[in-house]
Amino acid sequence: MTATQTDLYAVRTAAGCLRRGMTEPATFSLFARRLPPQRGFLVSAGLVDCLGFLEGFRFEEGELTGLRESGGLAQSDVDALAGLRFDGDVWAAPEGCLVFADEPLLEVTAPLPQAQLVGTALLNTVSFQATVATKAARCRIAAGGAELVDFAARRTHGFDAATAVARVCAMVGFAGTSQVGAVQRFGLAPLSTMTHSYVQAFGDEQAAFRAYAHDFPDSVMFLVDTNDTLAGVRAAVEVAMALGLPDGGFGVRFAAGDLLLLAQETRKLLDEAGFVQARIMVSGGLDEYELARLTAAQAPIDSYGVGVKLGVSADAPPTETAYELVEYAGRPIAQHVPGKETLPGAKQVYRRASGDPDVLALRDEPSPKGCRPVLSQVMRAGRRLRGKHRLDEARDRFERDLLWLPRSARRLRNPEPVRVRVSEPLRELSERLGAGH
């Protein structure tokens, strides 16, 4: 991803600033103006990709030629952009943290042209990954103790998105993914089953099951709903008995029909055959609401493959994020247009015990008693700081925050997000700037 991953207006704004020497430090804040529908929290995600983008930020020669020809830039603008690199600072909520409306997911401080140019890419990355991570976290909450597997690769909007989805799912506690690229890139657990085409190609379920068990004896999961699901379960049992598979040495998966009834009947068939530890996996258009229904009904399901509705956050695809200038050349900036309000200055978020409001404050304010800061510096002078960016650390952070999150904010319907209280110094500064307008 190069510097052209931006909007033309950002390029023209940066060029205009460079022409006029407007290169003083600017701070931009990236935050959600409001949470998506039925969301009681957001999961911070996408930071690692953002830091990689910022470290490699540059325009390639061919891209600059294109900007001159189609972007209306003068040669002097192109020459100025050619040497541009990101050498700013970034503060952020580390991945896995839970955040709420108006709280920065990240803040950038850099010379104004740089900070302006990187905004589109940062918004794109953080908004998508935080949206899907939050959807995945809700699935995790809904599924109780059942195992979750990312099956989203065939439905996400592009392969880069599929890889990002697999990673953020692992961050919030999914057991693995079917996406091979993500397995290799992030060291995720590869989890998969048969395909219907495999069974259909054999023309006989039992023949397909025997072949699959022979080829992949360490991960035998029979797909039993190619024709009739319960008949497929019986065929799987017969093959398991004929091959002498141990109890717990195989499982069955289905993705259509009355999932609760089929799970109950499948469990009965497996138990009657002596396979009381054989696993049942279900997939097919699942989301947190269906997972919650099956969990509440105590469906005997060990594992869920979640994909179609997860990978695009189908019920709430966009998160209303903003990337707004809050300080330039030491001058705090606020916006007071209804619906587009912004609070001035570089920020910090302070967090107390579960149930207490968060405090949104100016970054240089002293920490309130008994609070911990949420944002930390993750990049200085264009280079990421050594720190806690590993996936396992993000997962631990998520688990900690999930335990902290009040039950009312976890609800799938009509949640009550943690309240965010603006500190007195920040409120006074914002009101003073508003009066000045």
C-alpha cells in the first residue's frame, strides 16, 4: 500500500500546504462519532497495518507522473511530494482494547501535509477492521463456550479483507480459520472440512467419507448434508465403525435446515453408536443472534463456522468514524457544526473499574486517581516503537477488557455502552473555542 491510497482532495490539500510552507505539526484524531446500531462497544483493530503503512509511506515515481497528468498538480507540487515520508508520532488504543464513541482509536501528530495525506488509508484500515472485530467479538459472546472458526474468506470484499478478518477473529478468541494465507502469515490454526463437490464427485457418501478419512486421518470432519443430513450422519457412523475410528476421532458438519433439531438428532445418533465424543460442527449464514438462540436452547453443538454475515458485518457494515484536525501549530481546533462536532487538542482516555464512566481528557492532563490510560504512544518520528503489537498480546488485551466490560454493554440487543465523561479542562477549552466562533 503506497501513498496513493488516499483521496485526491487530500493530495491537493497537501500540495497547497506545501506551496505555502504550512508544515507545522498537526494533530488529527480518528474516532467513532457514534457506535453502530446495537453495538455496546468497539474493538480496536487495524493498528499493526496502519503502522506498517506509515513506515513505508511514499509516492513511487510512476504514481507521481499520474498525479501530474490527472490530478492537476504542477511539476513543483510533484517534486515536493516526491521526497515526502511520514516522520510523525502516533498514539493509539492498542489492538484488542475496547473503546466507545468519541474516544480516539488513534491520533497522528505530523507536519500538516503528511498528516492530511495518510488520513484516508488510516480510516479505511481502522474502520473496517474495528467493525469486523466487534462483530466477531459479539459472536464470541453469543456462542458461550463453543469453538468458533472463521469461514469468511469466500464472502469478504477482497482477499486483503479476508486476511484481515481472519486475524481480527483470532484476536477476539476464534479457534482458527479456513483461510490458508492467514494461517501462513499469522500462524493461525488451520481448521477445515470437506466440500459438497468432493462428496458429489464420488457419487456415494460413504466412499467419499472413507477416502477423506484415509487422506486426512488427523482432522476427520465429515460433511453430512449433501443430500439428507441425518442419512449422512448414519453414513458417517457406519464408515467410522468400519474404519475403527476412535471415539472423538471424527466429527460431522452440516449447514442447512433446522440447525437445533438436526443437532439434537445428530447427537442422539452419534451417542447411540457409542461416539459420545464425536464433534458436531454447524455453519451456514450464522451471526451472533442465531448463535445466541442456539446457545440459549443448549444445542449440542461443539463448533461453529461463521462467515457470510461476519466478514462484512452484515447487520451494521459501516462504523461512522472521522479523522479530524484537532490542533495545528500549537493552536487547538474544534468543530461545532451539529452532528459533526469535534473536541480540541490531543487526547487521552482514562479508565476506571467496570461500570464507571471513562474520562476523555487532554493528553497533558494528570491522570485521575485510580485510572489507567488507554492510549499509548506507538510511533515516534515515523518509526514504530518496540512494544505490544503481537497477536497473542492483542488477544490477552481483549480478554482482559471483555472481563472488565459491564454486562449491560455486552448485550446483543439494546446494549448500554460505557459512558464517556469529558474532563473539565477539555470541556472548558471546547466551550471557549465555541464562544470564539
